[in-house]
Amino acid sequence: MKKNKYIESTLSKDENILAVAELPWISYITPAAIFLFAFIALFSSFALFIIIGAIGLLVLMRLLAVEMVCTNKRVILKKGFLLPHTEEIRIEKIEFVSMGGDMGDCGTLIFGGTGATKVIFNVKNPKQTKVEFEEVIERLHRKK
């Protein structure tokens, strides 16, 4: 499965992806726990195994459908696989990028803009991702 396929399909003619963020490993603990529970349920009931396994698969598919990118025009977060939902903020509207909940390899990036506009990413390597996104944003702000 190609990453950022949905976002690439929504880009304008002169828009390019400049930075990509990834989900942290901790995001996958929930589906892993559900699959473990499904495996344990297999010993008592095959129907229960199928139901719990299907729930685990849905949770995993939801995580795999997340796309987070910074283009030369906007920062975009896309969630959902059947009914995609996007949150975005135009580069020129971004006033700050802050980091919260940094636990080493995972944390949260918050992109704040004019008014009450915010886009929040839970990301892998938040410090590195913040620097990458800020460099892109600063470079684009200087061009204008």
C-alpha cells in the first residue's frame, strides 16, 4: 500500500509533499492487544475469535489510513479509510508549531494558526519531525 496516496490525489497542480510524519510505535499497541485477546479467545470460541479479530483488523486499518504531510502550501492530516476526514492549515496561516507529550520516540505536534485553527499530529520522533516541518514552513514563509 502506497503511503500518502489519498493526499497525493488531492494536491493542486503546483503543490508538492516536502515532509512526511509517521505514527509512533505506541499507536499499534491497541490492535496488538486486541489480536492477542482474539488469539486467547480462539481456545474458547471460534465465533468470538472472529469477532474480536475483526475488531482488531478495523482498528489496525484505521491506523494504517492516517496520513500526515507538509506540502509547499499546507499542513495536512488525513484520517479514515472508508470516509476520509482531513484537517489542514495553510502554510501562511501557521503562527506556531509546538510539541507536547514527548516520550522519547513518540509525542504530539500542534500546528496553530490564525484564529482557533489547529492541526494535531501524534508522531514518531516528535523533535526531529518538528524540526523538519519548521524548516519547510520557515523556508516557505521567507519566499513570500
